[in-house]
Amino acid sequence: MGAVLVHEFITVDGVIDNPAWSAEFGFDPKMGTAIGEIMGSSRALLMGRKTYEMFAPAWSARTAAEDPGAPFMNESPKYIVSTTLQQPEWNNSTVLGAYSADAIRSLKERTDGNIYVSGSRTLVRALLADGLVDELHLFVYPLALGEGTRRLFGDGLRVKFTLDQCEAYDNGALHLAYRPA
């Protein structure tokens, strides 16, 4: 049975939209190792439509020589939660349809290995609300933008976590890994 592992880039003021702002901090190699471990333990990707539409063109042409995550991103099964996406063009992609907690539970049951989620804010909110996130990996950047999409957690959602690990990087970012308490 698979576990859902969520990876998000986030600012200290909670902005989680397109993380182009993270580029100014550079990418610490230790951060790449941590993300590689999350990906490496996973056998599938789960994403919402918007993230799929950003990831497909960005990753589908990348090679392992360009990015060590490319084989995982391109060769693994990809499951997209969407009511509008009809024919995904990225290889090994399947549209699950509208969000359904039961469909995600079924996906977890039939996946031999973990399921990786990156971005996909709306999907992650639903997964958190339904208790389907097994690990939450926040990469917190030392930046307050003052604007942008905030709130990883929806209105009225209360979830208690246990800190599983914490690592600081030379670029000022922190990796906070949580499990539901």
C-alpha cells in the first residue's frame, strides 16, 4: 500500500503559488538530496490539472543528464485529478476525473510504493481535509512576499502534525517534514 508524500515550496508568510521566487536563493545540493529521497521512495505521481499543465512541458523533454529527477518524472505513472483534462499527452498519464477521497484511497491501496505530490494546492487541501496525506514536506524559504496565493490549509481545517525531521540549508531554506499526529 502506498503512502501520499506531499512536497511544497512555501515562503515564511505562507505563499505557495508558482515558486519562481525560489530561484533567487539558488538550489542547495542538500535540498536536491532531500527531494530525491522523497521521489526515490515513490512509484507514482499524483497532481491536479494546473500542476500537470506546468509539469508536462517542463519535464517531458528533460533527460537524466539535465536533471536526476527526470527519469522518475517521465517514466512513473502519473495520475491527474481533473474534470476538464481529456487527453493527457505526457506518457504514463491517467486522468482520474473529479476529486474523490475514495478514488485516492483506492490508488493508495493498489500502488506498490509511495505516491509523490508536488504543488497541486487545491488537491493537497482536499487530501489534508480527508486525512490522506501521510507525509508533508515543506521547504520554507526565508522570504515574505506580502502577496500571492496563501493558505495551504482550507477554512476550518484543523490538522495536528508531528515533526519527523528538520534540516537547514545554506541558502536559508528549511526542510520541515511532518506526519499526521
